[in-house]
Amino acid sequence: MKQFRYIIMRIFQMIPVLFVVTVIIFWGIRLIPGNPAITVLGEKAPEEAIRAMEIKMGLDLPMWKQYLIYINNLVHLDFGQSVRLRESVITLIMHRASVTIIYTIMCTLFTMLIGIPLGYIAGTTQHKALSNTISSVALVLLSLPEFWFGILLLMLFGLKLGWVPVGGWGDTWAEHVRSILLPAFTGAIGTVGLLSRNIQSAVQKLLSKDYVNFARSKGISQRKIRDRYVMKNVMVSTMTLISMRVTALLGGSVVIETVFALPGLGKMLVDAINGRDYILVQGTVLVYAFAVLVITLFTDIAYSYVDPRISMK
């Protein structure tokens, strides 16, 4: 019951946050130079046609009235229609969201499958050279710009070796998998370096704790010490880091999807900004903000299962 009340409270806390986001989105996008009516009709359109389009789009109204109309539409789950693509924003987001979701999930899997073992090995190994090598590799991965590294991988595995497509999404699930592997690995690289460094440091500190030494003196096996005393404690901070990086991956999808020409939310957002499609920008950014809040909520709930000492109040 306490957990249920906590979740309800957190959901209500999202409302003012999303309200602030709508204010920033609405006013921020209108600071970008250009006229959406001209974007729709073209620069050579006559003044009368542009004026008529502005009235149709509500651009002739005062800004505060435009904002109230925008909020009223959001309350009724009406995100409007894309100025450039002439389709419902909800429809466009639903079509593109699957690509970004799959990309984020694959990035997270790559991060955990590579970063956690590397960090644990570096933190527990008795070989100084191996630990230093893993630490150095992690620092290199952290320092690599994602877009630059992605272009290098694309040139090697896409253009030279032909193992993966150089862009696009494909039509079948097999093509989807081949298309997402390289972008997901590229997006995970920086997080792998950060995660392995964090786990290495945490494991080394925990292994020197008195309760771990006491467990060893009682003859408890290394496997039980690893599972019960070390990794369980490490996973609390690791979950925080992963959840923060997942939200960063959502933002980073804008760059990765543009580099690899993936038809996801990030690529759509870039095209919408370039095309001055402010209605589509508003809807997409709001979905990003909502996704970040939901991920944060799930992370907080997961804490109580990983560490029973953490209670929800």
C-alpha cells in the first residue's frame, strides 16, 4: 500500500514538471527565426496566401492565447498536426517511437553486457596490468565523440566490409536488427567506459570493507561474497548510473539517428527543427520529457527491490 501511494504521489509530481516543459517548448521554439506559414506554402507564395495560412494556423492570435489553445489541446491528448508532413503528431510519434525504443534497449543491453563484467574484472583482479589496461580503455571510450566514432564504424563495417547497411531501417526484423547493431554499439561506447570505471571503483572499495573480510574469515565462498556482499551493493549505484545514461541515450539518439539515417524520434526532431515544424517539435520534445520522468520513476521503484533498506515514503 505504501508503495502504491508513493507511485501515485510521483505521478502527480510529474504534472507541474511537464507544465514547465510545455512553457519552455512553446516559447523556445518560437524564438527560432522563420515563419511556419512560409514553410508550408514556400517562399514564393503571395502575401495574401501567407496571411490566410497564418490565420488558419492561429499565428495571428496573441502568444498567450496560442499557449492556452495548446494546453487545452494537450489536455484532450490532441498534439496537433505536423505543419510540414500534414499528419497527426501522435501518429508520427507512434510510427517513429519503436525505432528509438529499440535503439535505447539495445544500447542499454550492450552497456550492461560489456561494462559490468569489465568493471568487476578490473576491480577484483590481482593482476595490476589487467586492471590498468581496462581502466585505460575505459578512459579512451569516454573521450571518444559518439558521432566521430559512429562514422568510423560506419566506414569500416558498412562501406568497406559490408556487414551492416550504411543507413536506413529496412522492412523485415532481420534488416531491423542489422540496422540497429552498429548505432546501438556506438551509443553504448561512452556509457560502457563510465559504467566500468564506476563499478571498478565501487568493487575495490567494497572488497576492503570489514564485513567482506569477516565473510572471508568464516570460509564463505568467493561466489557468495561476490553475489551477496559486493555486487548487490554495487548494483544500487549502478542502477542510478544506468538510468541516468538511458535518459542521456534518448537525447543522444538525435545525433546517432542522424548519423545512421535511422527513422526514429531523434531524426524526426532534427528534421522538424530544420523545417520549422514547431507543432511536431513541441510534441516530440514533450514525449522525450515524459519518457525521462517515467524512467526515473521506475528506477526509484527498482531501488527498493535491489536494496530492502531503501523504503518508499
